[in-house]
Amino acid sequence: MSHNTFGHLFRVTTWGESHGPALGCVVDGCPPGIALTEADVQVWLEKRRPGQGKFVTQRQEPDAVKILSGVFGDERTLEKFGAAQVTTGTPISMLIENVDQRSRDYSEIATAFRPGHADYTYQAKYGVRDYRGGGRQSARETAARVAAGAVARKIIPGVTIRGAVTQIGPHAVAPDRIDFSKTEDNPFWCPDPDMVPVWEEHLEKVRKAGSSTGAIVAVEATGVPAGWGAPIYGKLDAELAAALMSINAAKGVEIGAGFAAAALSGEENADEMRANDGKGSNDGPIFLSNSAGGVLGGISTGQPVTARVAFKPTSSILTPRRTLNEAGEEIELRTKGRHDPCVGIRAVPVVEAMVACVLADAFLRHRGQVGG
């Protein structure tokens, strides 16, 4: 990954600031001949869009995507590919306009550093920063990642990626209660309906107090065949971890059993295998557990690829916090504006998108090395 670009064969560059005229991405390396329209991208942006409930930021952004390049369609593409518009193999540029900025909310932090935010580090690195909504450091940037993830999903149609919020604050969903099919039945991406009222009560207290709370997002990708990824420096789990850690407010990533593996014995941690005998969904072995999270030695096993991402509480809060300004003076600061009391709630589509981008890249690299 470079400053604003990630991926190898499937490369994504995002650009734009929270309160600039627009933001977007350039996707390079997408194979030609794949059906792609703005509607294919918009459906995923709708899942991330702000303003969809009282427990997320009330900023009203339509997040309407425009595809500016990299696609083409006429009667010949319809005849050849069965689609009115397809990718051409050239860079796909997508733009999302910002329409509901309220920059005046941020005038007080023009020369002050919000505790827990990246204000200080951006100033220390660049000597200048766009303080309006956090500029480039804002979670608004993740809309571009979701757009890129929509393209990535088109490259790996046999793979299903599903995410869910499994913990908000101290309230966690038990592992045996996780049902990804339930996530769209509530505003929290919660996989356990019984946990929804608990989270509502917790978030109402947090919101009224002007504070914020953290969360954990779980994700699984099924349909990933054995063989994707590479040993040592191109490990699939390492690249997943890097991509997921690059999401705003992410502070920890686990693959499979993750940190819980430290408390397991070798016998408990071993993902034992039995012969398939035609019982499995593919030609590979039957695994009796999945502590590895679908990746061994940096290469996919054919099992579901699983990960969990921990998100810190939103740093912009109404409670006064001690901090400094650019002059080095000690001050107290409370942040105005429209903020998520729990940023993790809107992170699920972003986590899914980053997993999609990594897997699309892994597939293209695998195909480039071994064919198929």
C-alpha cells in the first residue's frame, strides 16, 4: 500500500476530503468484459450512506455515484458479453459528490486538536490540514472504498462476503447466536435479534450524554477456493489485516480464532481434516473446525475466510476534553457537528468492501501465477 493506493493487480486509489466538492476512486486492473453499471455500485453505497437512523450521523448525503471512465456499451457489447455496458480493462474512475457539508461546525477546531483524532498527526506531518469535517481523515472517505468494493465483487462472483456488528460497547453477541441473514432486519447490522433492544438502550444513553462507544465487526467470505494468497510476504491474512486496519477508527484485527488462539492447546487449535467422500461443497478435505480463519501459511484453505475488526469510539464528542491548540496552549475542547455515536455501525459495508478488494486482487494474482 502507498499513501492513497492499495492492491497489486487490482489497484484502488481513493481521493477527496469530507467537505470538498466530491470524493471518489480510481480502480485499475479490473479485467475487461464484466457487466458494470452505476446501479451495480449504488446498491452497496446505499448500505453505507449516512442519515439513516438516529444512531448514526444525520448528515444527509445521497452518495450518488457517477462512473466517469472504464466502461463502454453498444449493440456489439450486448451481443458479445450479454450486457449493455461492460468494463474495458482501462481505469475505472468513480465520483461521489458532497452535497450536505456544514463547515461552520468545525471553525473552533481550525487551530485546535481533537483528542483521539488525527488532527495533531496530520498537522505534524504536513504542516497544513483541512479541518472541515476532518478533511482526508474523515470516515467520509470510506464511501470511495465501498464503490471500489462493488467492482471487486464483480471479479469474484462465486464468493459471498457478509459482515455484521457483533459487539457495541460491552454488549457482545454470543458466537452461536450469529446469523448473518438477520443483519438487514435492524438498523445496527446485528446478527442476533435479541441483542437489538440491548444495543438501542445502550446507544440512547451514549447519544444523550454526547459521548460515543466502540464496536466489533465480524466478516466472513464463503466460496473462496483453496490456493489464493502467497507464502511469506504476500500472505492472504496479512493483506486482509492491512486492508482492514486501514479503515478509519480500526484499532485491531483478528483472523479466525485471533487472540483467543493464545489460550488454546495445540489439540484445540488444530483444524483437523477428514476425507471429503463427496460430502463437502468442493473437492478439498472436510475441516472439523476453522481456528485458522480459512488461511494457512498465507494461503486460503477453501474454508470460509473469517475476520473481526475492533473500532474505537468516535473521537468527535460533545463532552469537553483536555487538549492543545497549534500554539501549544492547554485548552478544553468539545466538538460540534453531526457525528456517529458508534462509527462501527456504518463500518460493515466498508469492511465487506475491503475484503472484496483483497480477494479480487488475490484471485487475479493467483490466476496470473498458476493459470485457470
